[in-house]
Amino acid sequence: MLFHTIENWAKKMYNGLEVDVTKCTECGECEPKCPYKLPIISMLQKAQMDLRR
């Protein structure tokens, strides 16, 4: 399948994830466990706004 833009490719990959990120309860348990100290909750929120169908 040919993607016309990187944005279309990213949306296709995001929407094809096996994990449903909308199930995140924003409890914060993941952030202190992240070895890269990423702001996971805010990153998931941004990805959902930018990449959802």
C-alpha cells in the first residue's frame, strides 16, 4: 500500500495499534517506570488528538 504523506502513514500505524490507548486512565503509573522519563500521558493525549481516525 502506498501512502501519500507521512501523516497518512502515521495515522494508519496509530489506528492499527493492538493496544487501545483510549483506555488510558491517566493514573500516572507508567511515567515513573519509563527509563527515558517521557511524559507518557501528555504524549498519548497529543497522539490521540493528532492521529485518531
